[in-house]
Amino acid sequence: MSKVARPYLFLLVGIIVAFGLSAWADGINPYDQRIVMNIGINMILAASLNLINGFTGQFSLGHAGFMSIGAYGAAIFTTMIAPGMFGEVAGTGMQDVALFMGLLFGGIISALIGVLVGIPSLRLKGDYLAIVTLGFGEIIRVIIQNIPSLGGSLGIANIPRYTTFFWVFFIVAIVVFFIQQLTKSTYGQGFLAVRDDEIAAEAMGVNTTRYKVEAFVIGAFFAGVAGGLYGHYNELIRPADFDFLKSVEIIVMVILGGMGSTYGVLFAAALLTYVPEFLRGFELFGVKFDSFRMSIYSLVLIILMLTRPQGLFGGIDFKKLMKKEIKFGNR
């Protein structure tokens, strides 16, 4: 198979998986549906942050802020703008159109805010950048919380449930395909150059600020899309849903999966979303783990970081690994 065709085959497989999960979802209970849906949304968030933190080597702590902008933007579009454009939307074929346009609307607003935040802040490095992005995320949350038309601290309720398994995992496939194609392209090597040695990249004529801002904007766009999916599944969004701890949760997924490893962060997003729910009902020798499940969750993270500081999939080249397996199988 040619190198050009291989990524499109992976995208096709991802779309088929999205269709398969959509059909499978009808046969499981609502609790398990919610877990799988949260896994998909967290995959989008982790993959988009990995472009900023993993591939470009920055350290953003404000990803939940972009998620909140996308969530509120998409909700405003589907509850206020779409009815005026399409009339009755719920239960009709137009709800998918409304959701798509709402996700696009929320994602674009997040990207525009990403430009405004990224241009001045991404001239900073390391801890300074982390502090600035952390402040940005909290500023966004507080501003939303104090706007009465957005529901204040109570948020926006009665958002139509347009998000489906197909939409979530279709977008997961799109995000993975886009980021893989971008980072493996000739142009995308600039992101890796910024990560590996920013001073050397500048000396070679690479506009490092532009690459950092572009990664920030792309990551913000997909975070906004994830926020729109989240709001249109939970039917309620509140500022408390997008606090500092949400940003930390996404960062942990990226670090645990392996900085710069797309498939690693996808696996970590699934693992870290499922484990707390698994421990909720886990019982061993008559002892229920529900009351201290988060302590066990934290202990597991500590052990993994001590044993695999580079992340579960950090430093693993899947392409070389697959070639070795193929050669071994041919012997």
C-alpha cells in the first residue's frame, strides 16, 4: 500500500468504527453509553492538546477554557440561531445540520479567542506560559459565570441532545487524521523543530511564534468542538464543568499517554475516563472501593509516572514496530 493511501485507509477505518459504535450503542444501558461518550470527547480534547504540548513543546493549562467557549457557542447557535434559520429542528433531518453548524460556530469562536490569547502569550516559555494560560482559563470561566444571559453559575439548560456516538467518534477520526497528516507533512516539521530546539529552529529561519500560535489555534478549535459535543449530550453546561481541574485532567491524559504520541494519548484518555467508573462499583473480599476510588486512581497515576516517566507510549515508533512484526511473520 502506498504511503499516500495509508492515512486515508485509517480514516476510513475510523469512520466505519464510528458507524459500528453508533449501532452498538442502542443495545447498552445509558450509564455505559455515557462512559463511552465521555471517552470519545476526552479523546478529542487530549489529541488536540497533544498538538500544543506534545508536538510543539508548549505547556498550556487553559484547554478547558476553549472547551467552555465552544460549548456555550454551540449551545447558543442551536437554541437561539438555528430555530430562526431552520424553524423546527428537533426530531427532523435538520438537527444534524444544526449540530454541525453549531460545532463549527463554537470551534471558530474558540479559535479566534485562541489567536487573541496566543499572539501575546506564546512569546513566553515554560512556566510563564503555563501561568498565563491558566489565568486565561479561569478568566473565561469567571466571565461566563457573571453573564446573566448565559445563565450565570447555573449555566444553560434544556440544550437539545443532538450528539450521537457517530458524531463523537467520527470527529475523533477526523482529528487524528488531521493531526497525523499535519505533523508528518513537510510544513508540519516546523512544529517538531520548535519542540526539539526552539533556538536552533529560529537560527534556521523558522518563525517559531507563528508555529506556536497555529498549534494553539488548531488545538483551541478542536477543544471548542469537543465542548459543543459535550453540551449537546449532557443537555446542560455550567461554568463549573470547565474549571482548572478539567484542564489538569486533559494534561494528565497527554502526559500519561506520551507527549507527542497521538495513539498514546487516545489510549490514556480511554483509560483515565474508564478507570474511575470501574472502581465505582468494584468490590474485593467484601470491601467496596467506591469511597476511596479517587485515591486508588491517584496511586495508579503515581506508579505509572514512576515506572514510565516518558508516558505509556512515549518513545515508541509504531511504524518501525509494525515493520518488525511483519518481517518476523515472514520468516
